Amino acid sequence: MKGPNPFAALEGGSDILSVRKDESRIFNGLLEATGAGQSSMILVKGGPGSGKSAMLSAFKEEAERNGMLSPYVKAERNEDIRAVAGKLCQDGALLAGTIAKEAPDGIIGLVRVLERMASKRHFGVIVFIDDLDIMRKAEEHLPQIWRTLGKSKVSFVVSITRGLKISLPENAKLMELRPLDEHDANEMVERALKKGPPKMGEECMNSIMTDTQGNPRLFRTACRFVYDKLRDNERVISKGHYLAYLPYIMSMLGREWFGRLYQEIPASEKAILAVLASSEDGMHVSDVAKRLKKPLGPTTALMKRLLDTGQVVKLDRGKYRVFARLYARYAAQRG
């Protein structure tokens, strides 16, 4: 019997740190500094499926194991700083077993309130804000956070998708989440399947890596869908299994993820995605403009918006591709 789907158990949590060892070391440094009264910040940057939210969840678990008060909020689009600070204050109060008597109107007030909450039972505070860059006036909030660093036991871990035109201070680190490499993928599969059976064949894993281009969420999800379709007596997950189940995988990805991702962008950006999807090696923005018979300037601006939302990645100066081949296939079908 193949048993419950082991890839479903890899949806975030502390297990992610086993294949993100460099990131784990950086966060451990922040933990030690915060406990010593030297607050700092980590800015986690990555596109769709890169593991930002899973990383923050894993860091939060680690922080709580180390005696830190760890309020967490996922920002909503165009939400203002007062609303986010209020939710962080409420979450901190629940974790500290107290009552939030104050509603801070910004970062400085939030730091003061959380520091008081943590003073009796915790070694410090680490605040987690997921998707800060979709908040209203996002670029104004990071400098507000930086002004509080080094002056308290309140550190911050913040995730963003798009690049913000701000230089980081010395006590803030940028953590850009890279795609999985072959070693990471092997480790993830071995951790899921353990001794087996079934085991995953090398050709199958290479095919999934090629189509997902190492995107952590997409790789894990494709493996989960392949496992869903296996018969109970299968001992090896082969490339043939993957190719046979690919229509099912695409259908499920459309329902669970790609459909929402695709619908978030306007028709003008969808047209660019459809053109990019025709080339696995990527295209220069000038060639995209020619294919669409559009001026180069507006096409470049739209490509920048796609880059900011993580739907495309930059390969070289002026050259881009869709972030993963499976998503390119979906965009081509929709376009």
C-alpha cells in the first residue's frame, strides 16, 4: 500500500529549513542578536511559489521554540500600516496571554507595546509581516522599521515579492529565495518517500525539475499530484507516470493556483505572457513588442509589472521568461 501522500506533509513548517540551510543560519543569527538586545531585520524576497510564506512560518516556529514572542500577520492588498499594527498587537496579546489595551497607530507604537507584552515571559520579540509590499505606501514602512532597530529587543522578518527602491541599512539583511537545485530536490523527495516503496526514478525527477524550473511550491505540488494517481502496488515513480498524469497535474494546478494567479493580471499583461510562453529560452522585450505590434516603451513598463509580481523572471538585460514552464503552458492555453 502506498499510504497517505507524503508530499502533502511538506507544506511548510520547520521541515523547510532542512533544505534552506543558509537561510536557517541567517535567521539563527537574528535570534541570537535579538536575545542580546541588538534588534535587526530580515527581508525575504521571492516570486510566486518560492516559499516566502512557508519560510516565515518555519522561522516563527523556530522563534517560539527559542522563547520569543512572535506575532504574525499576512498583509492584505492596500491595507494601511495602522490596520497591520493593530492585528500584530492583537496576535501578540493572544500569544502573551494578556489584553491589548492600546491600538498602536504605527511601527514605533507597535514596538513599544510588544516590548511590554514580552517583558515578563519572553526573551524578545520577532515580528513577522508577510507580503508587506502589497500594503498601501509600502516603501514608507521599511524606513519606519529601520528607525526602531538596535534600540530594543524587537526584530522584524518581512517578506516581499517585488523589489523596493530602498537601500538596506547594516542591521537589515536581504534573503533572496533561490530555486531548488538538484541536491535540494533529491533531499526533498528522499525526505518524503523515505525508504519507499515507491521510490522516484531519476528521469522522473529531472522532468519535474525541468518543468517547474526548481520552483519549490510547484515542484512539491507536482510530486503530490503524481503520487495521488499512483496505483497501490507501484514501486517506482517513473517519467512515464509523470507524462501520463500531466493533464491531471495541469488541471489541478489551474484550480488550486494558476487560475487565481493568472486572473490577477490585466489583459495587456496576459498578452505578453502568451508571447513569452512560446519560447522556453525566454525573449527580449523588444521581440515581444514586435510580436504584439506594440510600442517598446509601454511593453517594457508592462514587463516590469510582470517582473514585480513574480510572473516572469529576468534572465539577462532586457530578456525575460515565464517563471516556470508549467505556468507558461497554462498561459499559452489560456491566451
